[in-house]
Amino acid sequence: GQQLNQSPQSMFIQEGEDVSMNCTSSSIFNTWLWYKQDPGEGPVLLIALYKAGELTSNGRLTAQFGITRKDSFLNISASIPSDVGIYFCAGQLEGGSYIPTFGRGTSLIVHP
Amino acid sequence: KAGVTQTPRYLIKTRGQQVTLSCSPISGHRSVSWYQQTPGQGLQFLFEYFSETQRNKGNFPGRFSGRQFSNSRSEMNVSTLELGDSALYLCASSRTGGWTEKLFFGSGTQLSVL
């Protein structure tokens, strides 16, 4: 199946630091989605991007749809302990079904 | 509004057994999709049901099957369990499975195969 390369795999940061993670693919995506999964829970959608170059914010989170349509970025500013979790990118392929392809996740740990 | 409910929360089975997992979508949602989550492979799509019909299918062997009932509740069955089937199984629902619809995930069923 299609592969999404998500990096970094894990991050250990201090509270207050900014965080950046990204996803790349060899395929063109129509839609990029960013999810967060808290321990013991299912993923929750944070941000959805539908247009190349689009930059969207949700509180301290900002995500961008790469202009090549093959990548996306998520930034978290001024991290807090409750940001801990696994962040997944997901893409919906051009010409494919609506079922998203998921990256393998970035595990974020925030030290108080 | 109740969220997506998955039962049971935890399951322990032995190799060769079969297992059935259940998912109740959000009221009014007719699309239910299933995912397998493992540390090594991440979230992988199993199949999607809409109006009691399987509409999309991922790349899993035939041991993995599912169905959807008229009330949109869905079940997933895994027969002849293997050690590698140990994973968190997540289901997600949306109204119709349309492109811009949001997927709502349940908390998952953690399956351990011994």
C-alpha cells in the first residue's frame, strides 16, 4: 500500500518548547489530516487540510499542506504536559477512496 | 451524543482461536471502518462498511472479516488467530464516509494472542 514517512519517530522535550513534525510521501494527496492519540484512547482529528499551500491553525497547533501535495507539517507552539501523546498524519490519495493512509506516528513526551 | 463504543476493551486469546469484536457507531453514522494498530506497522486499514455492505477493503488475509447490521453496528471477526494478530483494533464512524467528513474513533479493543 501507499507509504507515509512520518518523522521524527519520537520526541522528548521540555514544557514550553516548540515542536515540529512532518510527513512525506512519494504520492500526491488530496487531503492531509493530523490526529492525536492519547494513551488508551482512539485518535482524534486535530486539523484537516484540503488545498496545496494551505496553512491552518487550531489553538497552539499549526499545520501546512505542502505545495507539492506530497508532504505536510505540524507545529505545536509552547508545549504543555497535556500535549503528550502520539501524533499521526494521514492522507487521502488523489483518485483513491476516502479511506486515509496513516503515518506511523510521532510519540511526544513533554517534561514539566 | 454518545461516542463510538467498542467492546470488549481487552481480550486475551490463544493461537488458533477465533475472536469477535464489536463496534457501535455514533447515532446517525452509517459508515464504520476498522483499523489494526501495532507499534511496528502503525494504523492499517482493514475494511469499511456502509449500509450493511463492505465498501472498501484493506490488504489483510481472509481470516479477517466483518459485517454490519441494519442499525449500523459492526462486528469484526478474526479466525485462526496468530501471534502477529496481537494489536489494538480501532473502529471509526462517520455519517456517510464522504471525503470531507470527520472520522470519530472508538477507544479500541486490545487483543493479545498467546
